Amino acid sequence: MTAALLGSLAATLVLALLHVAAPHLRGLPGVPERATGSFAGGLAVAYVFVHLLPELAQGNEAIGEALSDVIEPTPLFELAVFVVALAGFAVFYGLERLAVRGRGPDHAEPSAWVYRVHLGAFAGYNFLITYTMELRVRTGLLFAALFVVAMGLHFVLTDRSLRAHYPRRFARRGRYVLAAALVLGWAVSAVLAPTSVLLVSLLTALLSGSVLLNVFKEELPDTGRSSFGWFLTGLTCYAGLLALATAFGG
């Protein structure tokens, strides 16, 4: 087993543990949830703007280079990776609307099929995160570690959203399904590692769109549930760390 694969396994296990422990992490003694949520929100937004969007642009260039001998690049073709990211954004927005509209007049949980579709989409989201994790480790250990921190805190707040939509069903075994999807993504990558530049770029774009929607939905809450000071602290600290990682090559 390669060092990169071992590193991606360690990252996968950390993320799976954070999923399972999410309810306890949100309720740390002496730390209000609005502070942890706002700090995580600032951190995740910094990740989106300083790392994720530039990564999308790099993926678009990689696709162009990979297909330059097959298809003549055009301005429309150069939008392909961003269209895939937009599709990921739209899918998760649609699922959120489906969960909200699925509630009855007495605010009962949405139906079982809505829950399964919603949970299945997040399981696929988690699968993509760890399926491409080995490539992130190869890019640089520091970048991989920062990615794990951003996704781990993001998972803690995603857990809050799913529990709010499905308090009975999700509490039973939903978070274990999501943790298992992380492990499955790593296991598949260990057997069938992603090697195609085109495939990796498209998967990254799809994941990016999903991350964008979930970051803005979960980590920029209403004013009454947030603290701008903690948000700014998280944003500044994480943007600074990403800048340092970029300066020193990850």
C-alpha cells in the first residue's frame, strides 16, 4: 500500500469519526453552537473562494489539454467543467427544496422516499470526497490536511441540517450510512484508482458545486444564529493557512 493511499485512509477515518461524533461536537461545554457554526462557516467559505474555485479553473485547463487532440477547444467547451459544477449545485438545492416542501402541515418528517433520496445524495457526495482523497494527498499533505479540517467541520453542520429535516429517521442510522459512504469511496479508490484527467476533473467539478450549495446553505445562517466575529475569525485563519500552503507548495 502506497504512502498516499495510507494517508487517504487516515483522512477517511478521521472524516468518518467526525460524522459519527457530530452531535457531541456541536454541543461542546462552554462553547455556544452559534460560535462553532460561524467559525466553521468562515473557514468553509475561505476554502471555497481561495482553493475550490481556483481548483475548478485548473480542472478546466486539464480537460482542455486532455481532449485537445480529439476536440477543437471552443469558448462553449471551456464552460463544461463549470456547467458540471452548476449541476451539482442545482441537484442539492433541489433536494433541499424537496425536503422542505415534503413536510406536512404539522411539520412532520418528509416521507421515507424523500429521506432516502436526500441521504443517498449526501452518501454519493461523501463517496466522491474520499474517492478523490488520494489525489489530494499526492498534491500535498498540508493541502490534504486543510481539506480534511474544512470538510470535517462542514460535516458537523450538515449533520445538524439533516437531523432538523429528519429527526427520527436520521438519528437512527443516517450518520452511520454517511460514514460508511466515506469508507466505501476510499475502498473503491484503492481498487480502481481514478487515473483519467477528464474523469477526475469532472468529479471534482460535481463535488465543487455540491460543496458550494451546502456551504452557503448551512454555514451562512440567519443573523440570529450566527456571530460575524467568529465567522471572520474562521475565514481569516483558514485563508491565511491556505495562502501559506500555496506559497510553500503544500
